[in-house]
Amino acid sequence: NIIVHSEINEIGKYAFSDCQNLNNVIINAKMEIIPNGLFRGSGIYEFDIPAETKKIGMASFADCKRLQEVDIPENVTKIDAFAFENDESLKYINIDANIQAIEQGTFRGCSSLKEIIIPEGVKSIGQEAFKACIGLETIRLPYSIEEIGDAVFEGCTNLKRIELPHGIKRLSRKLFAKCKALREVIMPSTIEFIGSQAFEGCESLYSIVIPVGVKGIGSAAFSY
């Protein structure tokens, strides 16, 4: 275990990366930025993100195989790409943060994550943000969402139903590819294009209504 006392005012990138026997870190210092790769590949199973934190750096908690729960406080305005990638024991995440985007690969490979609620104010989700979250059953998207990147939910094999918020105009490439349990997708009237391979391999899909405003459907969009 490590306790960082209040007089420390800087911690460098990757400071605790690959410390596989590290169980818990308590930070008493004010920490507005969690540096890139700070705990990447470490053995931590719990960590309280300081309330004053404003930014979570790239891959800062990636490959933390024992991390089970994360609370992201409201002062956080930026979560960089791959922040929690491949945290295979992560079961719960609470996002109180005032963020506008979920970046590329943020939760990719979090195979134990079952539910996630994305807060209002988030406007975009980067490519592969939830790819291969094989345990994901429920995701709630806010009305503020305007753009969802390529392959965001690819390989989420337990996702059964999703309702896309009004305002989205495009279903990106491989958005729901290989979502084998997906049975129902509710699309808003604002959809204009369905990307290539968007529903490729969705073998359980039985109900989908394509809005009248759709102007194009990409190659292999519904291919098995």
C-alpha cells in the first residue's frame, strides 16, 4: 500500500505502472491531473479519485486487472483515451463528471462491466469506447449525444437492447458488429445513414425500424 502525503505537489507519468503487488493507494495531496499511465498494469483493486481532480490522463488505469469499482467525481472535465482499457474486473463505474466526450477506447475490454449510465452533457463517444465489453447488458445514452464513433459497441455480446437518442444522424461503421444477443434497436427519426457492417453478425436481431429519413445504408450493414 502507498500513502501520498499532502506536501507532494507532483507525481510523474507512469509512476506506479506495472507495480503488480500494489493493492491500494491513498492520495492526500491535491491532484488536479491524474498523469498518463499512472497506475497502468498495477495491482490496485480500489482507488478514490480525489474530489479536486479535473483530468484523468491517457491509460492512467489501463490493464489494472483487479480494479473493481470507480467513482469519477463531478469536477472531472476530461477523461483521456484508454483510461480504463482492459480492466477486466471492473464491475461498477459511476460518472458524476462534467465531461463532453468519452474518448477512444476508454472502457474497451472491461469484460465484467454490466451497466453504464452516461451523464447528460456528453456529446460524443469515441471509437471502440466500449468494444469487447462482453458483460455489458445495459447502457443508457443521454439526449445530448450527437456523435458515436466506429465500433463503439462491437463485440458486446450480452447487450440485448438499446435506444439511440434523438439527434444522432449517423450509425457509424461496425457500431454494433458481433453483438450476438442484440434483439432490439430503437433508432430516432434523425438517422440519415447506416454505416458499413453496423449490425454485422447480430444474429439475434429481430426488431428494427429504419427511419424514413435514412438516405443510405453501407455495405454489409446487416450481414451475418
